[in-house]
Amino acid sequence: MKKNSLKILCFLFSLSALAQQTKAKKEFTTNGKKVTVYTTAENTNLRLTSTDNLSFSVAKQPLETEVSVFVEPSKKFQTFMGIGGAITDASAEVFAKLSKEKQTEFLNAYYDKQKGIGYSLLRTTIQSSDFSSESYSYIKEDDKDLKTFSIEHDKQYRIPLIKQAIQTAGGKLLTYVAPWSPNAFMKSNKNVLKGGTLLPEYYQTWADFYVKFIKAYEKEGIPIWGTSTQNEPMATQSWESCIYSAEAERDFIKNFLGPTLKKEKLGDVKIIAWDHNRDLMNYRANVIYSDPEASKYVWGMGFHWYENWSGGASMFDNVAKVNEAYPDKKLLFTEGCVEKFDAKKYQFWANGERYGISMMNDFNNGTVGWTDWNILLDEKGGPNHVGNFCFAPIHADTKTGELIYTPSYYYIGHFSKFIHLNAVRVSTAVSRSGLFSTSFLNTNGTMATIVMNQTDKEMNYNLIIGAEKTVVKIPAHAIQTLVY
């Protein structure tokens, strides 16, 4: 009996040792690896260009006079779910005006992992937004029973583009949706524009509306992963908008939207709360997540970057504080664009840097995915039926038929092209305020470290991982992705 027990103990010890060895093999190492450097820089022709192939050497304590980026692969954080943009009515209408050749170029630029930057997320709207040529609805006004519901409008431009994007992306794009406004008859101001609130007697009707939309899109072969409750629920806009206080959103989710999705066998559709700027996100999180009956339906919180409308700086720390307070809930950047379109600023470099700074901070603060606004707009920054013209990473000049790639496209690409789905963010820090950095460990064992230089000076910096380092040169106003 003792011999058998000893054999069992030895066997268990062997299994444990094997498990430890397997784990050790999976731990990231720089041994024998090269660092491929991709660079985009102002006042150069470098655009996601391979610029260097470096080797690691022994690292030692860096001096205060040296600039360094420190990566610690054993300290792991959130899992990456993707980067993408919104296919709005405006984007789809402009796309339809392009030649077949330019349409193919455009689709590859965003959605092909080799030829382009490999988008994997897609946001679209429930009914019209400001980035539509006009306001429209899927039902006839006063149809309280939703008997006239139809997405026929979207079949002309938007749905065909979404289908082509999915196909170009390899057959799958994680797609989520957001409403800008309920119908006028459901609202306190009897207008789809200029705010107003959803009347309590139409809470159930509006919840049923989401179900109709999701099922209609899925019938078209477009699976819907999630929906936010409302786009920008604290902004009274000149375009489609609707106001929800934190308490109203909590109650709508708890008593109507959550239970209705579950009842209609759509319980797997994720509900995204807030979907507005970083400034008030902490209050919204506190109110909704402190109610267990509401919180159980909510996957996480969406947020935008327009809190600087007041003249203040971006509130990046608020994202970190929500993540700290509610680590079991996800964070998703759901919209950002450069406002106030000006064709003279197509190549304005600071626009790209705005993306880089936001993406670095948001990912380092726990965000799992990042979604740009319109993927395509015309030479006027539209169409937009209320004149709210903005920038997109790519514009089409509908007069010449040409595509215009802005710095924002390349800055986003330094993340989306090299960070793979299900990658895990690892600890990264910099020793100088002029640099920003984040790192993700891909499931294939490669690391992608993104480094951004916002200063006017070229810099040399150490990339230090454990006991090894390499020295990298980064131009002024540049972004690099280091793959190793």
C-alpha cells in the first residue's frame, strides 16, 4: 500500500513539474528574437514603414540622462477585443460614389490584415444620426405596435457596405449598435432632434424596437454582438438625441431593455451603458453598477473623447478610476473624431497625435477595445444633415474620385495592424513625458510595443525587457510599433 502511495505521489509530482515547465515555455522571452520597427513620422514619407531590424543585448541600470521604455511581460492586464470604426449612413453613401477599384482599395485599407490595418470592430446606428443625409425611421410615426417596422432604408447603402466589410475582414466583424433617438411620438419634446426624454409609457415599445432591429440585421447575415442604451445620453444636440439621467438609464435597462432581450432569446447581446464622454462616466458607473438588478444586464461602459468641449483637457484618469472601482466590468471606447472639418487640415499632424495619445491612455487605463467614428466622409466632411461636418481617417473627394488618407489612419493602424484579437496588455512605462507607450502580448507569442514621440526632437530610447535591451531611434512627431 505504501509503495502504491509513493508511486501516486511521484506521478503527481511529475505532472506538477511538467505543468511548471509548460507554463515556463509559455512565458514571454526575448531570447533569439529580433525587433522589427515600423514607423510613421511627420515631414517624411514614412507611413507604417518597416524602418529597422534590431537585436537585443544585455541591459543594465539606465542612467537618468537616457530615455527608456520598460516592458514587464509577466504583469498582465486586460484582454484585447479589437479596434474599428463606425459604418454610418454618411460613410456608406460616400462609398457608393466611388469607382469599383477605389471601393476595393478602401475596403482593403481598413479590413484586410495584410494590405491594410486590420479593423475587427464595427459600430453602426439604429435609425438615423447626424451623419445621415436626412432624419428617418424604421416605422411610420405613431406606430405604437411597431407593425410597420422595416430596415428597407438601410438596404440601399449601409447594409451592403457592412457586408463587404465583413467579407474583407475574413467573414467576421464584432458588430455593435447604438440609437440616437426614439421616434418623436415616444419623446417628451415630440421631436427626434434637440434632446427630449423617452416617455415612460413607451419604455417597453422602445425596448421592443431594439429587438426588432437586432433580429432584422441578423436576418441579413449581420450578427449583433451588443448595443448601447443611447448615444450621448446627456447631450441635447441639434441632431438626433435623447436625454437619460443615470437613474433613468438604470431603470430602463433593469426593467425593460435587459429583461426584453432575455425574453426574446437575445440575452447574449451585450448591453453597453453610458456611451458618452469621460467627464461624467464615474457617476453613471456608480449609479448603474450599484444596483445589482441593473448591473447584471450590463457588460460594461462605452465612452467618447469630446469632454474637452468645455476647454479642459481629456479626462483619461476617469477611465482608470472606473476600471479600479468596477474591475469586473469592461470598458470600450465607442466614438471619437476630429471635429470642425477643414479641407486645409487633411494632413494636420496633431489630428493623428490626438488618436495616439487617446489610444495609449485608454488602453493603459483598462480599455478592451477602441472604435473610431465615421470610417469615410466626403470632401466636405459629410454628408451631415445638420452641418456638423467632421474629419474621418479617410476622405473621398467625390469630384475626383480619389481617396485621401489622413495621419489619423496611420496612427490607428499602428495599433490595429499589430495587436491581434485576444492579445493581453502587459506592464509598460516610460522615463520621459515626451514619450507614450503601451504593449500587448499576442497569442502567437509576439509582443507589440507602440511608442509615440510628441516632441519636436528626434530621440534615442532604450527598450528594456527584463535583463535585455535594444536601442531605438524615433523621429520627431512620430509613432512606432516594435514587434518582437
